[in-house]
Amino acid sequence: MDAWLKSHIVPIVALNSVSFLYDGDLKKASKDKKLLKQAISVMDEGFQILEKLGYTITPANQVNYIRKHRQGVYYGLKIIHNLPFMKLIDGSFGEIAALFDSFNKLKQQLNIATPNWDELEKQAISKFISINH
């Protein structure tokens, strides 16, 4: 159960950050090629951290798909960000900020570079702080 929960933090943080950076306007987010590709790299980096800490990614096929079919994942993200039900999935970014914080405790156990994760976190948290102050 612990590995499953940690495995789900990775895509939840990446995808909710994309949505948050576009104020929930998923159609606009779907057109930001650079940000969607960054989100894919963020997920890969997050999964690498979990793997290096000995966690089994659950379900495992999400890692394989992200690593072997990045272009397909990119087009998949473009499509799902245009589907009406995605607006129902959006949650509080305060929760996402807490997930970033929790995941950073895992990251600190390793000495590996996560430039995409760090940059997305910096962008999203900076916006969150500016809105709440």
C-alpha cells in the first residue's frame, strides 16, 4: 500500500501542477508543449527516486510507458487535458504543495539530480505563495 501511494504522488503532483500553472484552464495547458513534456520528465524523475529508494512502482506499466513511449504519453496528455471530466479531478493546490514537501523528504535521501521536478516545483510553489500572501 505504501509503494502504491508513493507511486501515485508522482503523476498527481506533475499533472496538478500543470493545471495550477494555467489556473485550471486545461485547454490552454494542453497547448503548452514544453510544460507537458516537462511533466513527463518530472514523472520519470519521481519514479527514479522511488526506484532508487527500493519502492516498487505500482502499477509498473506507467513507468515503462513513460520511459519507452514519451511521445505517446505527450499526445495522451494533450487529449486528456481537453476532456471535460478532467475539470472534475482538479483539487486544492495546498494539498499538492504538501505532497511536494513529503516527496522532498524522500528526495533528500538520495543525491541525484531532478532538474525537471525542481523547476516545476519552483514554478508552482512560487505561484501558490504569491496567491496566498
